[in-house]
Amino acid sequence: MKKFIFSLMMILCIFSYAEDQELALPDSTQTIEPKIIKLEEMIIVGLQARMSMANMTISQLWKDFTPREDEIQNLVNPEQFWGVSFDMEQKENSTEFSYMVGRQVKKTDDIPDGMSFHIIESRMYAVFSHQGPVEDLGKTYQYIYQKWLPRSGHKPLMNNELELYDERFQYGEPDSDMFIYVPIE
């Protein structure tokens, strides 16, 4: 499990330079078509921090979470870890947001000290699968926001964007898979 969390931290560091990458998927002929789903309300318990795009501390949040992940009780699925971006606010020179690293729970009893919970309300999501190396994750995000969304007719809500990491995520493997949930109207 520790290797899994370390791998997640590496992925999140990639976001810091995604804007400098060319806008293309790893295979330029590849397109990503998401599944449009209604996600029911869920509760995430974990650690959260406020940050900006210019000063992301996501990797530190994962480092802080890793030794405490087993403190969370009432898990819905012990193989799942979630990253949640919420409360996005555009400032003059940057975008600020809250990020939570956590796990889905059935109820909010017994929240560990220093952790909090965040409720993900029921809504529609475009769910994208990112397959392949983590080095290409930034390109997948660029594709979603700069190509797919403008052509899709959907408007992103920019709150409660989710990342799901489960047993299909295998750091360094070409068939690794993780999921990006973009809330849409």
C-alpha cells in the first residue's frame, strides 16, 4: 500500500508542469470519450489543505496521509483512494482551491483527529479513464479541459473534481488505469 501511495504522490507532482506540455494525448490518434454518469452522494474522510495552482502542496498532503490511511473506519471500498478538488476561487493571478486526500466512508462516525470529511453531492460527471504512464497524465487533463469540454456541449462545474485510484492503478505499467471525474451541468 505504501508503494501505491508513493505512486500517487508522483502523479500529482506531474500537474505542476502540465501547462508546459504539448496538447496531445500520448498517441496523437487517440481520443478519450468519457462515460457520463450520475454519481450518488458520497462522503470522503481524509486530510485537506488550501493551495493555489502556483503553489500546489498535493504531494505533501499524500505524504502526510499515507501513515494515517488505516485510521479511517467504515470504508465503502478498501481498495479505493480519492483526490478531491473543491472550493475553487479565481484570484487576480492564480486559482486557489482546497484539495482532500481520502477514502470513501459509509458514515461520519469516528473521524480521526486532524482529519475532516467532505460530502460529494449527487450530480452528473464525465468520467475519463487515463490509461498508461503517469508521465502523460497532464496531457490527459489538457485534453479534457482544452479539447473535449469545449466540443462536448457540457459546462464544467469546477467543484468537486475527483480522481479515483484503485487496484487498476499500477505505477510504471503501460496498462495502468485511473479515473478523472469532471462535474458537469
